[in-house]
Amino acid sequence: MKREYGCAVQTGAPQVAYRECISARSEFNYTHRKQTGGSGQYAKVGGYIEPLPGGDGFEFENAVRGGSVPTEYISACEKGFASACEKGSLIEAPVLGVRVVLNDGASHAVDSSDLAFQLASRSAFREAYARAKPVVLEPIMRVEIEGPSEFQGAYIKSIMQRRGLIAGSTDAEGFARVEAQVPLAAMFGFATDLRSASQGKAEFTMEFSRYAPVPPTVQQELIEAAAQNRTRK
């Protein structure tokens, strides 16, 4: 584009669809209170968040007893918690695998509303999330490499250099196949390296496998990069 059309182009690595999740249970007990002229806003929510078995999705459970949170405001609480999961506090990525249990709260006959309970739920989630040992998740890809057996060592070496794990390998009649699990963030530029390592005789396929926590050093780098982006905005 720069050469053919004279456009100013900024280049960089493609964006990786990171996610966030929690790794511990955390309780919340938050009161939202705002008083202005006329009617104010009041809502109180109590409960806990915990990792959801399976590590995917969002689950909300209403465990309120005795009507401490009126039935008409339960759906507002669920909406508030669900909206808070759209952006985590580490790198502002969507939050996966969270179960929210609402078991207590309070309301006001005049000042309570759907909006007040949504705001209370969002703030309660943010406070509990910070104490729930949040981690960044990265997409892990299932990679299969096929090529001449004479370059099998080069295939494995390239995978290991990219934080990959070898799942298996076969070698028959001079033809090798290597299966591995590799983070997507480490796969950029792999096609070029593979061509160089195999004299252009090998090829690979890649598909999404699962999400997994990033190493602590990588997580810290991502958090710092996200903080810099927020500063620029």
C-alpha cells in the first residue's frame, strides 16, 4: 500500500484475542448510594464470585432469601454483572469462566431502581474481581507440520522456541508429521521460518484448541502495554 498508493501505513503484529478469568473465590458486599436533588439512588448487593467449572461463559445464580433484594431488581443485577464481564481490569479483555452468586442485599422504597442495582452490581464485581486473582488467557492453537523427515529436528526446535508443546510425532517412509500446541501470539512469522528450515518442502495447518493462562512474565508485559494504551487515549 505504501509503495503502490503512497499511503501512510503503520505495521505491526496482528491482534491476539486475549481473555481474562479469575482463579479464586472472592466475596462482595457493595452499597451504591447517590443523593442529588429529588430522588436519589440506592442499592446494596452481597454475594461472591468464583471460577466457573469448564472455564468458559458466565453464570448468574439468585440465592437471595427473604426478599432482601426485591424480585423485580434481580434481572438488573444480572445485567450489571454480565456487563462488567465485558471488560476485565488487567488488559480490558472480556472475562470468561465466572460464576456470580447473589445472596444478600438491600433496597429503598423510593431511591432504588433498575439503574441503581445495575451500577451496584458493576462496582461490586470490579472490587471482587481484583481480589479473585485474575489472570490473562491466550488462545492456544493445534498445529500440525508435515514435511521430509530429514528436517524433523528443525520442526521441533522451531515449535519449542515458540513456547510450544509437542503432542506427538510420526515418521514413515521419509515423511514426518509433528503435532503440537502453540500459543497464537508466538505463531506470527512461523510460515517463513518453516520454509527456511525445510527448504520450502514442509507445510503446516493451524486451528484453535483452547484458552490457557499466559506465563507470568508475558502477563506483566501485556498489563504494561495495556496501561500505556490507556495513557495514550
